[in-house]
Amino acid sequence: FVLIARIQEMKHNAKPRRAMDEFDAQRDEFDPSEWTSAVVAFEEEEEEEEEVVWYPSTIQETMKSYSEIPPWLKGAWEMNFGDMNLVLEMLSTREAQVIRHRFLSQDKPVQLQVANRMDISLARVSQLENQARTKLEKYLMRAGTMSPCYKRKRPRISIRRRIYPQARTSSLKRNKRWYEESKLSAIHGEEIPLISKSRPEAAQALLLRQLVNSVGYFYFKDDLCLEDQVLARVAARHGRVLSQRRETLRTKADALSSLLNLDDSQLRHLISAQPALLGYATSTLTTKFKYLNQAYPYANTTKAIMTAPSLLTASIQYSLYPARNALFTLFKEDDDNNTKSLKKVKEISRLFAAAPGLARQNDLYSIFSILSARLCTSNHSTRSIVRRVPILLTLSATKISNRFAHLDKICGSHTSAVKAVKRYPQVLTLSKKKIDFTIQKLGEWLDPSAIESVCTQCPSVLTRSHKHLDATFDFLSNELGLGPTRTAAVIRRRPQALSLSLEKNLKPITLWLRVRLFLDTPRLAQFIHSYPTVLGLSPTKNLGPKLDLLKTYARHDPIIIDTFASHDKDLALSRAVARLVTDCPAVLGYSRSRRIQPRLEALLSARHQQGIFSFLAISSYLTVSDATFRSKLGLPGQAALKNE
């Protein structure tokens, strides 16, 4: 039967095998003359010898050192006439480094040792090795001739399946049915049936218990108690971490927790943010943590890592060390000779604590230079801005350029945009989408020119949420009774009102004004419309002491004393002060120690000589310049005082 099957294959050029019934129908047509050639072919197939390949003498000598490399690498090496450098040129730099460490070094390390040497994760080493293998296999397939050492053997099909194709078909159907029964459920399901339902339930429970105890996925689910969304993200982006054993992940997590002195909630937060940390060796993470402690001794390294967990995934040689040297160079003052003095170390540590992400930036020089160019300032001024907002150094140069261009359109000119950034540098950290949404919301109440004025004078408004802006406009327009027109006028004159808190600033100040100035809603609206700056003043630290000072000087007005002699004297003085302030709200904006008190003292001494002191008329003396004030009182000017 074997010989007959072989003859049929030769006649039909290895076409798909016929079924048994077709073979029985054609058995009588068998030609005995073909028997000899079939036997010879069968014997040649059984006794086939391996092909002897000739290599040049140089390659034969080098083959001794490459005797243990994998077939796909050896095949590419042979196709390039024994030049391994040509083979590595077909790979990327990282892939070539992995291949050199793994197969071309003398000790032939495993992937974990290569990960420690290259300071990358174990998953990354495996990924680079697989990429290199795929590239070289495709190269060998394109070359057309495969190396003998790389020639893959065709899976041998039994004689029974050659003659009886239906047996093979039934086997495939049976395997497919078993696969459908044992197919994995969803990754977040409660059960994972890995074996056939026809097996006993005890065996299924035992196998499931063993999988739960060994598979790394269940460490994230049971031990760390991560949410389903986080588990889905970990499975999608860090699948190789899940491939580790559960006990291995637990050991690495315990070592990480003891290294950073973390509790369970902090460890869960850290691993949720950066699951790739569990792909590194404990010694590698310890080395990076010690380096950060030494590089930034006056900063809390653990807090910085919790803020930016990617610090532990950065390379010391290519990221952390160059970034620290760049910070010392950029923040060197012109008259500072010692670039790494104690003062500089403290300053760099403070910057690192405020923005940990800058410790792994590779292009700090270009970021600093683009900031100086866009702000049209010197290095000293740029350093002052970066000290206020260190997070600016974590932005890329391209992102800074794009956001400056967007601010130029919003503010109307590049000069206005530069003023806005100098007033509030955090505006550069806002995305284009966030700024556009805020501008669209402001467009519901303000015209384009007013929006440009608001963005230039108070760019912090761009950081406010839509809910806050709606509540502020509703409070000013409806509760205070300003209306849409006067509200827009108030915002245009004092844009800082939109950045004030509704509960901590606006409502307390308006309530205080109602009580101390005896104002009803219409008069309060008129008062705020005439002097919007009052919304940003503190009632306890600014307005209250000024009113108390004015009340002290109101006692010297005989008209007020005589008018309210039969009433409460303190109430009469409070009403007199309220009348003065409502008639001239700008009085509340003057300095108490530098203008109000000195001028009232001078006015009181001059009027006492004449015997007349009118408290309600002092606003005309407080609002004028110093020269006008002296001329009104008949005092010598500033030049005369200098001559005397």
C-alpha cells in the first residue's frame, strides 16, 4: 500500500490525496512498469544523505566561534560570507546590541542578564530579540536560498493520514471541537475554563487553582485589587509583565515597596501608573533610586517618583545623568564660578521636587533656548520664569513653539502673547483644545476685542473650567443685578474677577459691602460697576482697616457730631464713612499708610489752624497728585522743600 500511494503521488505531482474509494476504483489501472521506479524513489527517500556544503577557509575557521548561535542568525551570517557586521547592519542599534550580548559574547548570558547590562526591562529585551529574528528570517526568505543549517523540516504525515484523508479531517474536527470547548473567556470574566467540559469537575478545579497561584495576571487582580479599566490597560500595553509568574511579581513588588517605603495604597498607585516597573530587576531599580538621591539630595525622591514613576524606567547613562549636568549649566549665573556649589545643588533639588519630569529630559538646552527666543528675554529673565514654573522644562521645543503661535492669534499680537506668558507662565502648559473651549465660552458674553484684553491682562482665566465661568457670570449678572451689558464692562475693566473663587472671594466681599456701606442691591451694582477693583480686595486685611481709619478722622468734623448728637455716635460715623466711600469708591484703592493717613494728618493740621475741617470733602484731597495736594493746602512744593 505504501508503494501504491507513492506511485499515485508521482503520477499526479503531489496533488491532494484521493479518498480510499477513488483509490480502489483505480487500482486495476496500475502499470507494473512503474513499480521499479517507485521502489527506487522510495529507497532514495528513506536513505537520503545530507547535502555537503562547501565554505571558504576563512568561514570555516570562524564557524568554530559561532557554533552555538541560533539557526536564523547563523543562516544570515552564512549568506553574508561570514561577515557578522553586515548582518548587524540590517538591524537597529538596540537590536544589534541585544544580539551581541545574547549570542556573540563569550559568556552567552540569558535575557535577564542582558536586561541588567543594558539597563532596560526584560520585556524590552525579549521584544528586541524577536524583532531581530523576524527581520533576519524575512531576509533569508527573500534571499531565495536557505542555509542548510536553517532549512526547516516539513512535518511528517503518517501513512494512515496519507491514504485515509478522512481520518485527518475527523482529527481536525475533534481538535476544533475541543478548542471551542476550552476557549478562554473574556479576560475580566469570573471563570477561565481551560480544559474540556468532559473532564471531571475536580480536575478542572485543581487546574484552575494551580493557574490562579502561578499566573501573574491574578497578582494584579487579587493582590493589588486593581480596577477592570486599569487591568485592561495593563493587559493592552504591558502584556509581557503579566507573563511573569505570580510569585515573581510579588517578590519584585515587595522589594519596590521596601525600597521606596510605600504602603499598600501607594504601591497600588505606583504600579497602576507604571506597570513596567515590575519588568525590571530589583538591583536596577535600587541603583536608579540611589542615583536620584545623590543627584538631588535636598528633594524628596520618593515623592518625586510617585509624581513621575517613569523616572525609574529612564536610563542613567542616557537620560538622568545628562539632564542633571544640563540643569547645572543652564542655571549658572554669570558671576558664579563654582557651577556645583551648595546653593546650586539646593536650587536644582527644588526644581526637581517641583517638576520631577525634567530629570529625564534629553533636550533641556533646546527647550531653554526656544523659551528665551519666544519670550524675547535674556537668559537671566528666562531663568527667573523657569524658577517660578519649573514644569516648563518638561515641555518639548515643538510644543512650546506651537502654543506660542496659538497664543499670538488669541491675544492679537506676539507682544501681547509675551506679556500674557510673563504674567502667568502656566498658560504654556495648557493644551490647544482647553484654550479653544475657554475662548468659545467667553465669546458667549464678550466681544473679540474684550477677549483679547482678558487673555492679555489675566491669562489665568484660560485655566478656569466652564462651570466656574458660568457660575461667575450668573452671579454678577443676576444676583448682583449688573445685567449682561454692565457685567461685560466689569470683566473688561477687571478680568481678574473671572479668576476669583465664587465662595471664597466674590460672595464674602459683596456681603461685606452690603453691611459696612449700607447698600441695597441697585446701589451695590452701581458701586461695583464704578469700581470693579473692589472685588479683588480683602475685607479683613485691606478694606476693614481703611474704613476704621476714616472713621477715626470723621470724629474731627463738628458737623457730623452735631447732626447725629441725638443718635448713636458710632452709627453716625459709619454712615458718614459709607457716604464718603460710595461717592468716591477710588478711596478704597489707595494705600492706607502711604497716602490716606499722611494726607489726612496734613489736612487736619492745616484746617485746625483755620478752625474748619470737613470730612465729606476730603475725597478731593485724596484723589489728586502730591503737587496738587500741596498747592491746595498752601504748602511748599517738593523743590522748595529740597532747597530748604
